[in-house]
Amino acid sequence: MGGDVRRWFAQALLDALTGRRSATTLMRVTSNDVYERLWELAEEGSLRHSPRMPDAKVITCRHSAPAPGVLEVGAVVWAAGRSRALAFRLERGRDQRWRCTALETG
């Protein structure tokens, strides 16, 4: 995962939401609730990628750290022809791996 974990998660979540990546590829890095939410949102299709549109991408990513090992991230993304918002929470486990434990879109 290396580099900026916030941006990696933002792009990975966006790719799953737009159908460019299967949500199953994120199973190991998301909580059960987030995994189910990803499937619901992907099936809803509001961020579905179209070949006519430019690729979905992360524009900006900001975070706060309300507790040790916790990042609350807000990202502005481009998807389905317009700007959108992603908000998600990352928690570092005992194994030192980051896991997404909450997800909202707007």
C-alpha cells in the first residue's frame, strides 16, 4: 500500500464504487459494514463509470486524526461527470494494517 494511505484508500474505494474494480478486492481492508455498503453503492450505480467520460479520480484528500491509529478522511473526487465527496474512517489494527471502518458518499 505504501505512500499516502489516505489517497490509496480514496482511489481504491472510488474504483469499486465506479465499477472499475470489484468490491471483493477490498474485502481484506474494509470492515464487514463497509464491504456491504460498497456493494450497495456500486449496485445503485450513481457513480458508475461510462466509457465516454474521463476516468474517475481523486482530486483532494484531507484528514483529521481524532485518536492514535485513527484517520477520518474527506476526499473530493471526480466521477460520473461531476465532483463528488467521499468520507471514510481508517483504523490501524494490532497488525499495523489500515482498515476502512466507515464510508459515506455525497
